[in-house]
Amino acid sequence: MTGAEVLLRTLLAHGVEVCFANPGTSEMHFVAALDRVPAMRGVLCLFEGVCSGAADGYARMTGRPAATLLHLGPGLANGLANFHNARKARTPIVSLIGEHSTRHLAYDAPLTADIAAFAATVSPEVHRLESPAAIGPTTARVIAAARRYPGRIAHLIIPADFSWSEGGPIGEPAPPAPPPAPPPVSAVPPQGGAGNWGLLLGGQTAGERGLALASRLAAAGWRVLIDRNAARVAMGRGGFQPERIAYFPGPAQEQLAGLTDLVLVEAKAPVSFFGYPDEASYLTPPECRVHELATPEQDGLAALAALTANLPADPGWEDPPALLPPPLGPLTVAALGQAIAALLPPDAIVSDEMVSSGPPVLAALRHAPRFDYLPVTGGSIGQGLPVAVGAAIACPGRKVVVLEGDGSALYTPQAWWTMAREKLDIVTVIFANRRYQILDVEMRRTGANGFGERARAMVDIGTPPLDFVRIAEGLGVPAVRVETVEAFLEHFARCLREPGPSVIEAIL
Amino acid sequence: MTGAEVLLRTLLAHGVEVCFANPGTSEMHFVAALDRVPAMRGVLCLFEGVCSGAADGYARMTGRPAATLLHLGPGLANGLANFHNARKARTPIVSLIGEHSTRHLAYDAPLTADIAAFAATVSPEVHRLESPAAIGPTTARVIAAARRYPGRIAHLIIPADFSWSEGGPIGEPAPPAPPPAPPPVSAVPPQGGAGNWGLLLGGQTAGERGLALASRLAAAGWRVLIDRNAARVAMGRGGFQPERIAYFPGPAQEQLAGLTDLVLVEAKAPVSFFGYPDEASYLTPPECRVHELATPEQDGLAALAALTANLPADPGWEDPPALLPPPLGPLTVAALGQAIAALLPPDAIVSDEMVSSGPPVLAALRHAPRFDYLPVTGGSIGQGLPVAVGAAIACPGRKVVVLEGDGSALYTPQAWWTMAREKLDIVTVIFANRRYQILDVEMRRTGANGFGERARAMVDIGTPPLDFVRIAEGLGVPAVRVETVEAFLEHFARCLREPGPSVIEAIL
């Protein structure tokens, strides 16, 4: 059995069943082995950033790592931006990188580069296969590293000759290590107590179970908020919906104002996205005490359960009303948000890369039926479409909706081809304002005075206009352009009804 | 004057006049400063790999560095694959990367990453601005580092607060250091001498002047070859045209067979692109002596001039005949090559990323009028379109032709938008075989036996088919699909005649 086949069988033995791949010559034996290991699903992506983003989306929805298979240093380089996002999301991913054959490495061939240096930019877990016989046990160790709670990228660099040599035993699966126990909760008064107590939920505690537990504290008078970097958040009607920490420092500081104590659960104290000349980076009020109930590496759910054990189990919360579709007429961001919230089916998955269009749409989505919300965690755009690919492969019965800025869509549009090829149930809505609009705002906020026509041209992506209908159709996905509320409602409803991928370019 | 403005003025004082940019919040002050420093040409690209590839193409054609302006670690990450190609091409590039403000860095915000670690993967020249007052002198040092012969990427990491603070003096330009003198040539017999002598030309010696000098040695009985990694090669009728070292080991070994001595000029001894189970990596015959007339860091032109000083100045060479257009009928790679060679205008620039379609087309192009040939130097695909952007901006009077594989086009299609925006005279020909066809070949060569339908599907990019006419039009470039020789001839002639960018999808 070749090393490549041993690797695929070791992955399967550990429940790693999907591999997002953009292979090259050094990975050909893995590709060949797919015919002998048919349980491994190989998903071809035409750009490496789609592979890394899709693996992130897959693991956010399943809790299990997928594999990526990339080609030498430069292939890995193209995947790094979305690996950065996955790192900030604390997502488990098994990152396989083909390397030149060991004998060839000495010759500094064109594609030779320091793969370990590329890999280390997004994870300290960089492993290099040392012999063909070691491929099974080494792969098992790499998978274990990826799965160590809460999850991380673990790289395995595989010289080509080790994949075409006889490969030794398949790696033995070990049970995933449980998250470490949280510290004792005795310092924290669950019944509120004196002062104003806040709770910041991150990691798995932003999901359904954590929110249910946190709602008891809200009923006891706590202010509950969600870490902006939480990778997967339960949102919408039918459950407790705390606010997420806002993007800009001012509104975020308002959310935290007046707190005497802030309790962190799998989260870090909130900081602003960027630094600005005259604004704070650290957003919690200076006089507020910060308590770490569980670090991101600890079991925040167990800690929350212990903390809330004596509080009423179902304090209830008030669901916001369902929304009617917006009045007909020209599209605005607010109307789009209302329309999406009115039509979103139950149990959807929403991948959000709206950037400047986000706040009004997310406010409307609080009125939609319960859904899973997948935000950009590391601030690197080009994640929205790939994460949707992974989420759709993880959850075949559920509808995935991507809310995507036009600027951000252009970083990884190749994801549409994989959606078409794999017939994934994904509706993409492009918010086409034809600018890097967030930069219009940021230019002012950073105090960049005296800018004029030439500076404005550098955030203008509408000259020439991008035609997302043609781009998406060129990549195999049916698409339509809409300019009115009525057209959006008609086509969004149709796209949600029909199987397979579709794109709606909403002109703002 | 802000630090950002000092930086732009220092760049200009050194002849760095173009900046390929994909900016974000931390770069807003540079963008704003463009209105106060109008001599700096800011070229907006919608993906960072377009910036780095364009800077490579620009410097290959001008000999002078352009700047790139990228956004924090993940933005730089997206540019690394084409920086890898530029590193292997030994191209001078001034790589500017915005960083969080110094005060904000402590807070591990979402976009925080180790920018220096990303940067070091493609160059040891990683500089970090230490104060706003130092921006002029530091930038001058970074430019000098980039221009040190033969050229390299030099990074400057700039905290946002240093670009919005008062910036100190503009950096003084220093003349670029000349290349070091080559070693003495006394060991090498210019008149041929006993045995079979070969000459391998790299770096600047693959250009017109080096080829003219080398042709004297060819007339004296030497076998002259061109380094496969030479970044810019003069080709076509009207000048000496040595063969480039072939891609696969077997044909390359045939080119070198029987040599007793191989003289390297700004080149390294040839090695194969990939290692294969039973083939050599080092391609020169084992008994052949290798002499280093000039290293890549030395002045190979001066060395060649000294070596050939006593040889006849114009030995002449035989030009291959001009080609007629091919017979009408269905398109083949050979017919495409003949058609392109028949119609290519004089003094064109050809950016080559044909991959598997390359050999027959390049053989035909030996019959075209003299042109500059820009190959992929580091083996990372996604370079062909961006390099053309830079070459067209460098050489506004000349026609640029991109010969592009369909698989490779999909790594950086965003380059088409910049071509449309800047109205660049670039004709892209897509070789649409709808496969990663090189991998079909490589799968067999690496001995990956037993592969079947599932493996073949992983190199099949035709399911669903890509429609490059729609993709290009969606990005603002007029496009046409052709399936016959007659249609290709008609449209290629028209595209060469008309100004501005165009795309021809040639179905094979």
C-alpha cells in the first residue's frame, strides 16, 4: 500500500472524510489513491483559498476537521489568508502539503521554497513526514493536534517520494482529548449580585446550548454579549439572541458601558478591529473587572452549566416579531435585510461577508427563523463563498445563504465553480454598491484628510462595473441581477426553493 | 507632511513611479496622499496576487522596481505566490505592507498576524519602520536593497500611526550599485578548444545584447542554451535564438548530452522541475565540467563581452522562415501556435502561462518577429495575466499577448479588471482544453498507477465547463470564443489591431 493510500486510510479511520484539494505534480499519488479509497470525498477547488476557507466552514458546522491538499509552498501561500481566518476561528483543519521528493530538494528547483516557514505563519503545528513508514502514526498525531480543543490548523508536509513508497501501518485512532476542566466558578455570583455584571460568550458557547444557559443569567440581570470573533453563532427567532460586540469602537464601548464586572467564557476581552488616532483599542471600561470563567482552550459550556445550575431552567426571552417583506421599490440595504429576514427558511446557514452592508441586515436577521451564523473571524476578506462551500458539504439537508460584498466576492470567486460542480444548495446575494465602501468610512475615521479624486478612485471598484451575473455564469452558477425589492423577493424565493447554487446580484 | 506623503515622495525621488495596490484601513493615508503626490501612479488591483505579479512584469520590462501596497499579513499572504515567482526571477520590487498602529498591536485584533514571518518566506529583506521620522531614510534603504543587482523583493512594514504622523525628511536617492565584476575568464577558451563546450545564459544575458555576444560563441562551435528560469528572453526572427532548457528531464538531458564543459553566465546548473521515481534531478552529464563565468549576482554581460572580445562581431545566424497562417479547420495547439506566430506584430511582449500547451506554440514562435518573452519563473501558476498588466504599464507603446492555460487563468482572473480599468493593450488567448492537462501527464510520469475515474475527475476542470467569455466580460474585458482556425485568425488579427484589452477563448 503506497504512503498516499495509508494517509487517506488513516484520515478516514479518524473521521476525516472530506479533502478540499488543489493538487499538483507532487500530490498525484494522493489523487491516484482516491480510486482505491472511495470513502474519501475529494472536492476539487480551482484556487487554494477556496480549499482553506471550505475546510473552515466544514469544521465550523460539523466540529470535525476536513483535510486540505495543497501544492508546495506557493500553493500553500494562496491558502494562507483563509487559514488566517480559520486560526482566529480556532477551527480544526488537517492541512496536507506536498513537497518535492527528498532527493530533489537539494537542487533548488523553481518551486522549491521553505514550506515550513509558510505554514508557521498560521499555526505552530508544522509537522514534516520523516519516512514513508511513519506516515500512518505521524498523520494520526497531526489529526490529534488539529482536534485538541478548541481546534487548530495542523500541517503535514509530505515529500512526494514518501507518498509513492510503501507506506507502513495505518495510524491508530485515539479518542479526541476532552477540553480541560474550567476553573472553579465560586468567584462569580450567578444571581447578579452588586454592580453590573456582563457575560461575553465565545467559542462553542455562542451556539444553542451556551445561549440557553446564558439566558438564565440574562434573566438574573446580567448583560450578555457575544464575542465578535465567535466562529458560529445561533441567531434568529426561537432562541436567546444576545448582541454581538460591534465593529467600530464607539458603539462597542456603548455596549460595555457601565459594567463593573465582565466574565469571559471562551473569549478574550474585546478590542477594536483597527486602531484609530484618538480612540481606544481596549473596549471594556477601565474600571471594569475582567474574570476569566473559561479560556478559549477550556470547556466553557461546563463552566456555564456549573455557574447557572441553580438558576431557573427556562427564563424565557422575548422573540422579536417575524418581518413582512419590505415595501416595493428601489433596493436599499435596509430593504434587502428585511426581505432576506422575511424569506429565510428555518435552519438555514448564513455566511456573512457583507462588510459595510452588515449592520442593518444583521439587525433584520434577528427577526428571521433560527439559523447558524458564520462571520469572518480574522478580518481577511475572501472567506464568505469558500466557507459556504464547506458548510453546504457538511450539512447537505440545509440551505446556505452567502451575504457577500461585491469587493470581497472578488477575492475567491472560484468558489462558485465548486458550488456548481458539487451541486451545493447555496444562494449567494451580492451587495453591489460598487465601492470598497468600508474604506470610504475608514478613510474618514483614520483622519486621512485632504483626499480627493485620486484617492476616491482607489476605493472605486465600479470603474469599470463588475458584472457578477456573467462572472457567476462563467463559473457555472445561474445568476440574475435585480434592482428592485419586487425582483429581489421573486428571485430570492425562487433560489431558496430550487436545489443547487444560484447568485443574485443586488444593485444598490 | 505625513509619513505617507514622505514615503511616496521618497519612492518618486528614486524613480519608483507606479504602485500596484490593494489597500485596506491601515493604508488609507497612503491612498489619501496620492492626491498630493500626483506623479505616483496608483494602480488598483482587486486581488493581491495581481499586485505582486504586475510589479514583477513591470520590473522585468523596465529594469526598475515598482511598489506594491498590501494590507497586513493576510493581504500580503495573497500576494506571496507571485512574489515567489518574482523571487525566482530575481525581480526588484518594493513591497509596502501596512501594519496596525503601534499602540493597537498589543491587543491581538482579528487581523493581527506576524507580517514579518509572511514576508520572510519570499525575501530575507524584511524591514520594519521604527519611527515616523525614519520613513524617508528607511524607504531609501529598502529601495536600495531591492535594486541591488540583479534585484530582489524588499519589504517595508509600516505601522498605520507612522503614516499618519509627521514624517521627517524625504529619503535621499543613492545611485544603484553596479553589479560586481565577474571573475576572470582566462580558464575558458572562446575559440571552442578541445571537447564540446556549452554556454548557459541566464539573467540579463538572455536579452538582446547577451544573445548577440553569445552568437559569436555559437559560431565558434559552442552549444548555447538558455536557463529555463531566465525572466525575460529575446525571441523570434531577427536575432540569435538559442533553445531554452526543456521542462521534462529526458529532453533537457538530450540538450546537454555530450558536453564536456558547461559555462554558466548568471545561471545555475540546470535541474529538473520535479523529481521523478527513476529520473535524474541534475541534468548536466555527470562527466561534464561546470564553470561559473558569472554568478546571478555578477555582471554576466561584461563577462561575455570580455570572453568574446576577439571573436568576429557579426557571425550571423540563420533566421527561421516567417510562417503563413495554418490551414483552416478545427483548432489544435499546433495550429494556434502557427496562427499566433504568423500574426504577432513586431516588438510584442509575450507572457507565457500555457503549461501543457507550451512546447508546440513556443516552437512556432521562433518564426515570429522579434519579441520579449516572459515565462513563469517560479512554477507557481497565476502569474501570466498579472505579469502582462505590469508589462503593459511599463511599455505603453507595445502590444502584450498573454498565452494562458484555462486552469492557470483561474488563479488570478481579477487581472482582467485592472486591464479594463487601465485600458491596457493586452490580448489574452485562453488555451481551453478543460483539464489540468499537465497533471494528466505528470500522474503517469510519477508512476501513480491504478488511477481511475475519481482521480481523473480531480484534474477535470471541464465539469462544469468554464466560460471564459462571460468571466472576462464580467470583469470588463470584451471576449470571444473561437473553435476554428478561421475564427481565431479573424479575431486575433482584430484584437491586435484594436487598442485596449481583449480575450479570446480558444476551444481545443
